[in-house]
Amino acid sequence: MPERHGPGRPRDPEVDEAILAAAMDLLAEVGYARLTMDQVAARARVGKASVYLRWPNKVALVAEAIQHRAAVVPEIPDTGELRSDMLLFLRALLRRKSAAEPAVAAVSGEIASNPELRKAWRHGLTGALWACVRVIVERAIKRGELQAGSDVEMLSMLPLTLLQNWRLEHGRGPDDAVIERIVDQFYTPAPTRGRAATARDSRRATGRRTLGKDPRVRRHR
């Protein structure tokens, strides 16, 4: 169903798609600096008002166009287990970021030199990724894999921050081995030692009682 914004008519997703596609095509052809909202409207065959209705300026439009085409944000897995969900999500994120590099390269110079564009890109993408990880963390809390008082915000930020810092510190992107280290360290719940010990002692006690009642078992002094 089309998303509604205020009391006006609902937005047409086909128009959104046409505008985003036009913006990406023009970025590759003329670059960010020479790109105008008029050009985007003409290429998408919509009125300029339709473009400004959706995006207030070129920065916002270009940032969303890159994210939309790059499709960096993966689907949120739901395997019923925290470790599996986090592994699947972070691995998919690595794959999609690698696939998105050609799209980002078309405006990489502008992203590096334009603070507004860089902020819009990072804020939109980072916010979306944080929201996905937050869903995984909150599900784990409901299942009892994480304590009820866990800091959801920090646990949602942690893996993305670690992956970003890895690239800065090592000069290269993280791989699957790094993903597994993060997940094993922070998102693999360990069995409660007290419960495990209690269950083990209970089994041993049951075994002793069974032996004591079995007439075939002779006691030796």
C-alpha cells in the first residue's frame, strides 16, 4: 500500500522508483556537481514538484538513490536463535556492501568531499542497520538468550561499530572469520553454570536411588 504523507494523495511507489533510477543514471553520466533536480524530473518524466515533494534537496535525493540501488540493508533473519540470526545478518551485510561498491564509486569523490552528502548517506544507512540489529537483540531478550536488563542500544551498535573500526585499523574490510569472532564473543549465550550443575547433580542422584532399589545390585562393604 502506498505510504501516505499528510492529508494529500498517497505517494506512488512507481514514481519514487523512476526518480531514484533517474538520479542514479544521471550521477553516472554527469556526476554529482552537475546534477540538478530539473534534470532528474525530466529524466523520470515527472514534474519537478513531485521530486521536491519526496526529497527537499539534491543531497537527500542522491543519498537515498545510492542506498536504494545498492540495497545494502539485508533482510532480518529469524532462525529462533541469537547466534544464527546475527551470523546470517552480518555475513549478508558484508556481501551486500561489496556488491554496492560500484554504485558508491560513482559518487565516491562527492561523498568524501561533501559533508552534507556524507552525513545523509551515513545517517540513513547506519540508522537502518542499527534498527535491524536491534530487532535481533530484542528477539533474543524475549527468548531469554539475553538478560532482560541488557542494554539494547549498545548491543545494537556494537557489531557495526566493530566492523567499521576493523576496516580503519587494518586497512581492509572484515571477512567471515571476523564476523564469527564478534558473534562468538558477544552474541553466543553460554549455558548457565548453576543450572547445568543442578541438572547434572539431579541425574546422578536419580541414578544412585535407582541402584539402591534394584535387588540385583549387591552392596559391598
